[in-house]
Amino acid sequence: MNGLGEDVQVVEIRTWRQDAFIVMDVVFGVLTVFCGFMLGRTILKQKSEGNTVRIMRE
């Protein structure tokens, strides 16, 4: 099989860059969820207070 024998072991090696990308994915995912939560909270708060922006034309 392409030069591999029965006694060859295949070992996965992860570099520090791959670990950094995984950490960044998790951090950005948490930030995205947090921003969505804050947006939803703000929209609900504005609806309950009746705050609307009205543009008056002259």
C-alpha cells in the first residue's frame, strides 16, 4: 500500500497553530452567541418600553 508495511504506525501530529485555530473557533462562537443574546434582549426591551424612532417630514 504505497510503501507502507504491516509494522508501520501512522501517528497524528497537531501543531500549536491547529490548537490556536480551535481556540479561536470556540472564542468566536461564544462571542457570536453572546452578541445574539444581547441583540435579542435589546429588541425585547425596546418593544416592551414602546421606544420607536419616528421620522417627521416637513
